[in-house]
Amino acid sequence: MQLDFLAIAEEYYKDIQTDSEVLQMEILLQLFLLYIRRGRLLEAKNTIRKALDTDPDYPGVTKRARAFYEKEESWQDALYLAEKEAIRTKSLHWFRVLKTYVEKGLVKDKEPNYFHPILAEVYTVDKECYEQLVVALWTHYKQTKQYLSWLLEMSKLSPNIDPGVEYEWRHLPNLYKETITDITSGDYTVKEISEIVPSLILTWFRIAKGEDAKLAASAVIAWDEMYPFHMDRMGVEKAKNLLLHHSADSTQILYKAVKLFELMVRWAKEKGIVLDSHLTEKMKRQLDLQHYFVLLGGNKSSLLSKWKLNKTSSSLPPIETKKTNNGLILCQMSMLKNNEINTLESAGLLEQSLADFAIYIVENETDIDEAMHIRKQVPEINFQFLINNGFKDADLTQKIKIKFSNSSVVSLPQKNNDQWAEIMSSIKLQDLRVEEERATKTLSFLKRFLRFLLDKQKELEDNFLDTIGRNEEIVDNLYEAIRQLNELQNEKIDILKNNYRFIKHEIRENMLKGVSEILRGCADLVSKDSDFEQIHVKLNEEMNRRVNDYVNEDILQVFHLAMDEWIKESERELKDSKSSLDEIRTNFNQMFGKEKVVFDCDLRVLDDWARDVDRICHGNIQLEEANIIMRSGSSQFLIKGAGKVFGSIPQKNKHLIFKKYREFIETKDYSDIAKSITDRFMLQVDLFEKSIQRDVEMFFNNAFNSLEAVLKEVEKDLTEEKQLLYEMSNNPEIYRDPIAMFDFNVRQFHILYGVIEPVHGY
């Protein structure tokens, strides 16, 4: 009845014709509620849309529409309503509703440019609301494939962002900072971000405060140096003016530089560049402000023996201290404990570049020339000289001062008393500005490392070519090995089966002959005193018993001995196969340089075969009783008839019948029954033969699986290597652009510290 009233009401509302907009809106809202009650949701949606188009300002209409859309989870309609009303009314309420939808992830189908008019509008309405909506959208799109499209959209909006005269931005400066760090970390090509970065950096510079403003300024200048004419000239000049009298925090620069180096090393290793495994760990020494890192050079054996300095770290190889070793070694010296010093390791390029200073022991002019050679390679080394020649102190000091004008020169005491503290004080450690110098040296090393990475591209391509060639050869060898393995497996199967078939043939022939002989021999069971009426029954029983005894005592013994030999021969064949497999495994592991190919081809199958043979031979086989003596129709008639006739024949004629009966048994053709008995016995022998191929295949199965798994892996690597080489050759930016972005970051740090020398080659 209620549904009838609702239907009548629907017709009533539809029939009303009016020019009054208020009445039209009331009719639409009533129909909207009516359709919801009747479950006609599509008509309800169309009706509320019509109401919104008619008069969105009508009291409650947008509230009802939003509630309906959210309840029905019609998020596209809800989003469209919020966006339309936000722009139309400029109400913060609708902008906040829109932000809520973004935070719930309900805008995943929207392209970033969809929000351009909304953001432009909210920016003029309320800066705080604009910032909150931008942060929500930024967070959303960062997790999607549309991230760069979003950043491009923001780069278009960024030039209009006020530097914070009316409103102090709380979240945007850090968001811009994190984004610039993210997209210049080497994960994107320059082409992908070249249109985005200039605007984002300039906006960051305009809205950043304090130390971040200086970092942003360095980013502006660094990008302009690398890609001139991309940046607004006025913005670049403002950035330069800001840094004109800037004094950088060396500790922060040092920390950032070390973190950047870790990122560069990780990228280099991902690209297949071989680096010292302790490289990052060694760079982190720069952050250790409890120790000096000192290089010892020249004829240091005199110093090492006199002051017992070679307390080598247990985690590093021992230091060579022979007099002929004029190479540099790195030592760790405490800044606090009376300059306590321990040797660490032989000093490579990294250690030489980053050491706080070098102590060089001079005994002759050759030592000075060697120090000059080292300084040419690593100009940043600060040399301190100890002269270990009491007769030529003055001459050597003068020559050192000419070539190393800023270095101190101290005569090494000739006595054995401990004057290490005196020597250290003469070096004037108090004048060392460790943090500042380490920051400078670290940045210089980063530039050198960038050049190293650039030079490695050709070497990396050559390495890829070598690796591809080697892997192609390995793939060919693997296919050949699998083919050979297949041949070896088939060969062993044939050998083992043929050997077994020979045994089986011999057993069959012996049994066919033996059974017939045993049955003929049963003629001795017939005598003149035999009960000829029952003789056929007794004969049949005895024949079956003798055949069973023959099989269990003779045939099985012969079979067991033959199978023992067969198993021994099979063991030799499988061990020969195992030797071939071991050779294949060894050859491949030598190719790979590690134990990559592993075969688990054990000889357990031999135990299984021995167990099966024992089960056959020691099971006391009981053949099914056969109807031997009366097998054929004629025999059946003769034997049964003879039994009846013999009962009525006179005794003197029984001797003749007895002879004929025996002659019948001795001359009877038993080939059919012998074949029947032999076939029944051979069933289990045939069953064993069928298992031979399966068991041999199981023996080889692990080798096949191992080779095929390695083949699949190498082919996958080969495909990836060819693709990488193709990309590197045809798209060099894949390799060079990340280095360019590393250079951008290094330039930033240099600009905060001084003038940068460009790294060419992008």
C-alpha cells in the first residue's frame, strides 16, 4: 500500500507545472528523496544533479548531494561537486572537503593538471588552505607514476607563489627542498627534469628561510652554471648576493658530502663499477673528529722502530715496514691522548687525498724527489718533514724549504728517548683547522671521483662486451653440456639395459630347457605298483613341486649371482658417469669463478637395486600350480581313460601299459607348459627391467636440473646485459645524467664554500 502512495506522489510531483524556481527546487528535492526511498538510485542521482544545475545556492541542496554521493561512494560525483563549489563559492569549506578527498586517495584517476584552476583559485582565497591542499596533492602524486607530471604542474604555478610577505609558509619550503634532493639524486634523466627544476629551485629560494635559503641559493647558482639560460637572471643574481658574505658550516658541509659520496658509491656499484669494498667506510673517517689521520712516508722504518708505531689494526692487512718501502701508510692519531698513534693501512688515492697531513722522513735528496712526485699526484697533501740524517740537516732543510715553502722541517732525534710529543708540537697541530680542511678535501675528492666515474663509462661498456661474450660462450657450453649429458644418460641406459637383457635371456633359456627336463624326469614316479587311477593327480602335484624347487634353488641362485655382477658393472658405469659430471661441474665453476654448478648424483640407486634383487631371490617364490600332465585334450583323454582301463586289465599285461605310460611322460612335448611357467616367473624380472631407465634418469636428474637452472639464470643475465649495453650505447644519458646530478650536488657544496671548477663531459 505504501509503494502505491509513493507512486501516486511521484506522478503528482511530475504533473506540477510552475515557473517558480523555488517550487521547482522543492519538487526536485521531494522527487530525490522519493527515489531514494524506492531504491531508484540512478534517478535519484540524475534528479539531484538537475537540482544543482538549477540553483546550487538553494538551502541544503549541496549538503544533500554531498551526503548522497559519499553514502553511495560515487566519488567522481563527490569530487566534481567539491571542485565546482570551491571555485564557484570560494568557500574554504569546499576546499577543505576537496583536501579530505585527496588525503583519502580518491583522486587517483585525475591528471595533475585537473587541479590547476582549483589551486590557482585557492591561492587567491587563503594561503594556508592553499599550502595544505598542495601538500596533500604532493604527497599523493609522489606515490604514483604521475609524480613528474605533478611537479611540472607545480613548476607552472610556482612563479606566482609569494615569498611569504603575507603568510609564512610552514611546509612548502621543506617540501621543495626534499623534492629537489629527490629528483637530483640520479634516478631521473636530465631530459625528464630539465623543464621542472629551474622553477622549483627558484621558488624554493624565494620561500626558504635561514640556512635553507643559502642552500637553495647554492642550488640556483649550481643549476645555472651547468645549464645556462634556463634560470631567471634576476633570481640568479639574488642568490649570488645572498652568498656573497656567507660563511658555511663546515661540519654540515662535511656531513652532506659524505652522505652524497655514499649515494654515488651505491650507484656506481649498481652500474657494475668495481670499487674498494671499504670505500664508504674509509670516507666516513672524515666525520671522526677525535683523531687525526696522518700519512707516514719516506724511510719510515726508522720512525716505526724508534717509537714503536706499528700497532696495526686487526681488521686490516699488516703494514710493510721494510726500509725499501717508501710508499705512504695511513695512521690514526688521537687528538686527546698525547697524540697516541696507530698504523692502519697502506694509503691509496682516497687516503692520500683526505689525510689531515703527511709526515715524511727524509734521509737523502731522493726522498725529497719522491715527496715531490706524490704532491704532483695529490696536491692537497700538507707535508711535514722529519730529517733523519744528522750530518746533512742544513742541506736537506734548505732543499725542502725551496720545494715545500709552507712545510715545517724537524730533525729526527738521534737518541732513543721518546721525543714524539716534541716532534708533534713542532708540527703545530693547533694551527690545523681540521673540519674546514676536511670539508675542502672531501669536496675536492668528490670532483675527482666524478671524473673517475665519467672515465669509467667506456671501460664499463667494454666490460659489458666482455661479460656478454663470456656469458654467450657459457650459454653455448651449457647447451653443449646438456646435449652431452643427454647422450651420456642414454648411453648408460642402453648399456645397463642390454646387460640386464642378456641375463634375462640366459635365465629364460635355462628355465625353458630346465623345466622341460624336470618334467620328463618325473617319469621315474611311474612304477608297476602305481595306482593308475590316481597317477595323473600325483604326477601333476609332484611336477609342480619339482618345478618350484628348481626355480627357488637353481634359477634364483643363478639370477642372484648374475645380478650381483650386473650391479657391480652398473656401479662402474655410474661412477664413470659421475666422473664425467664432476669434470663438467669443475669446468663450469672455473668459468664462473665460484661454486655455481652443484651436482647431487649419489649412488643410492645401487642400494635400491640390490634391495629389489634380494626381495626377488629370497622371497621363496611359489609359482601358481599348473595343470601339467593333463594340459592337452588328448593327454587328458589318454590319462583318464588309462586309469579306468588299467583297473580291469589282467596283472600280466600291466607291465606293458606301465612302459607305455612312462614312455608317454618321457617323450611328451612340454614346451608350451615350460613357456607358460617361465613367463609367469619372468613377470617380476621384466618389471625390474622397466625400472632401470627411470632409475638411471633419476641419477642424472639433479645434473640436468642444475645445468638448466644455471642456463636460465645466465640467459636472463645475458638479456639484461645486452639491454643495458644497448641503452648505454644508444642512450648515454642513462649513465651520464646521474653523474651530472651528482655534479650538481657537489657544485652546491662548493658554492657554499667557494668557486667550483666544472666537471666536463656530460
